[in-house]
Amino acid sequence: YYIEGTQGRYCMPGPVLTLFISLIILFICQEKDRSREEWKKRSIYQLMTDRFATSKEEKPCNVTVNNYCGGDHKGLQNKLDYIQGMGFDAIWISPVVKNAEGSYHSYHTVDFYGLNEHFGTKQELHDLINECHKRDIYVMLDVVANHVALVGNDFSTINPFNSPEHYHEPCTITDWDNYVMVENCRLADLPDLKHENNWVSDELIRWIKYMVKEYDLDGLRVDTVPEVPKWFWKRFNKECGIFQIGEVFNGNENYVHSYQGPLTSTFNYPLYFHIGDAFRDRDLTILNDYYSRQRPVFQEGNFTEVLGVFIGNHDNARFLYNNQRTKEQLDMASVFSIFWEGIPVIYYGDEQYLSGGPDPGCREALWDLNPAYNTESLLYKYYKTGLFYRKNLSLWEKDLEQLVCEKSQYAFRRGDDVLTVISLAESDDYKVEISLEKIKEGKYCNIFKKDDCFDRAEKVTINIGKEPKVYIPKDSLVEGYYIFE
């Protein structure tokens, strides 16, 4: 067999040619792995597109005005180095569909097949996603299948759901324990789509399949999950073809877990509330309630490994808004969320210690900081080191066990070679004694601080101080990731 090349004809034996062609076909035809098995290895940086970065003139953003501040997809693409520098390999972006004017958050849809022009053109969205994929960054798109924009009862401007028969009769959710009301009434007066109308549910499935294919998406963050019937989410899950993580804004573990299966996974709201309470009340024993009572619920079906672990998002006041919490505590909580089981989801701006209040206060423009996009921020460095070792050690493959749970100190292991310790110490000279029967022999060192090491024994005493500490075998350390020399 002969192949024409730029320098002439080349002879290739038949079997070699067959193998060559087979490899090309395999490379072209194989689908990207977008399953939970791949996503559990990822770390997600959540951002609000309008508030993260702009390609236009950087104007001050007044978060109380509830309008666009100028963030866009091109600006985001220009800041991928900043995100990747922290070690994130997935981003969660705002909904991209066309929205009612002024809806900078992009949760008020008027055209499911149109694009939010404030974020840029279709080509710029493609460019952003293509650049992310070149960097091995997954793109998770926020999607809304529960409601549309605030249009009252005039649906003529909504595409494609432009008829009253596409919606439930107007009513307001007043009892969140009444699932019929939650699924059929309006959230914040937003018209509620009627999923039991076959045309509506079919069209929503057509739409999400179009979005996934058109923009080569890797995952979906699903908004307002309990407001939609589980039978619809089961179909959505089956047909969209990629990983989904749902917003079930509730602290009850059984309630949240009931949506795991209908969707691939959910955010770990029960743990979020426990983390907040533990640091607010300065009592880390609060975390034991989650570990002993709630965590076992999520272990059914191995859902703990794909729960979204977070300490803040766009719907809640930031961690530091509560003045009883300190920057050192945010460092502690952040390291905890990285090394705990599940998928770390970090809200943009935490790395710069933003402290905005409840929505809309927590939706600051990152470019308003001075300096903006500061890669020398201490928490930026904690993310960089922590996320590097999470991936380098394949942390998702390691089991978790709580070792110490006291009011001012908390420690847990991952597998037999990773030890994480956090505290509420008010001084730099604070010690914790830990039993290490299940940790393998050897010398262990702190990934954040050079020369902070100990030799494994049945019990060790560690000077914890005000800094989070993660100890791994000395021979697993990699130069260039220390924060403190």
C-alpha cells in the first residue's frame, strides 16, 4: 500500500495501514468522558459571568443596582490563566440564554434558543469553550428548566413557551414542605413551566440536547431542582448525556439525597450549613453531626464522592460577611472543603477574601479590587497547593475517617497517607494529639510549610496554630508548591 506524502509516495504494509486507520477512527469517534467517574476528579471554580471579568472598560460595579456591570465571555477567556493558576480544571458559568433586560444573573429566560447578548456573541462563547478544552478545563453551564422571566401572565414574548397552556395556574409557594405546591406554584412570581404537558417536557429535552451538542458542554449545574418533578429529572439525566449537579437548597440529608439518582448529583447543602455553624459558633464538634448522621445517607450509591462541597455561592452571604469569622478561618474552611470527600466548588472572589452580604451583596465585580486578580493572595496560594495535591494524590480514591473532633480542633485522614488538621486556635502555639493507627509508617510533611514534619507513631502531637495543615509522606512532596518556607 502506498500513501502520498509531501515528499513523495510511501510504502506501508497492509496490517500497519489497518492499525493506522483504526487508531484515527478511534481518535475521531471516541466521546469525551463526561461521566461522574471523570467529574469526581475535577475541582470547580464558580463564577458569575457578569461580575468576574470584562473585555470592555472596567467600570465600578454597584451590586445594589441589580443590573449588568459588564462581565462577558471574552473577559473570562482572558482570565483563564488566573483560574488555572489556582489549580481548577472546571468552571461553572452563568446561564447563557437570552434574558429579560436587566437580568445580569441570567436566570430570567425569555428565549431558550437565543443568547444573552450582554455576555457576547455565539462565536465568543464557542471561543471560550474551545480555549477551555485546549487547557483541559471542563465547562459546566448553569441551566434553568423550572421557570421563565417575570412576565406575569403574558407569555407571548417567551420562546418557545409562549402559551398559557405551557404553565401552571398562578399561585405562590408558601409551604416548602408541600411538594405539590413546590412543584406547581411560582418561585418569586416567576411563571412555572408545566412539565406534565408532554409538549413542554419534550421541548425542554430537545433544548438541553441542543445546548450540550452545540456548545460541546461537559456538565450542567441545574437550578431550582425541587421545584420540578423527579420523573422529569430522571428523563433529563438520561437524555442530556453529561454530568449534572443539582441545587437542592435544603439542610435535610434525606431530602437532598432523594434527588441523587434523578440527577447525577447534588450540592452538599447539609455540610455547607454545618461548616458555617461550626465557624460561626466556634465549635468544630458541630461537624460530627454531619459525619455521624448525615454522611451515611449519602454513602448509599457512593454519592459522597460526587457531592458538590462548598462554603459559599451566589445565593448566600459570603463566609466573611459574618464578622465572627476571620480570614484564618476561611483558609481553614477552604482547605477542609478541598480535602473532604466530594467535588470542591469554590465561589469566585473567596480567594481574594471578599466579604459581601446576602444576594446581591455577594455578587461583587472582581475587577473592582485593588489589586485585582491578585495571585499573591494567601488563599489563592492555598488553593494552588491544595488542588495540586488533591489531583496528584488521586484523593477521590481514598476513604475518609474522622480522627479528632473537639471544639477547637478537627482532624481526618484520607486513605492511609493523607492527614488534614484544622483548628480554631487563637494563638500560633496550639497543639493537637492525634492517634494514627491507620496511617502507614514513614516521615510525613506539611504540603504548605517546608520542614514541618513528623515521624509517624501511634500517637503524634502537632503544633497546629492558626494555619490549616495537610501532611503526606515526605517522598510525595513536589518542589514549588510550598507557601511557607
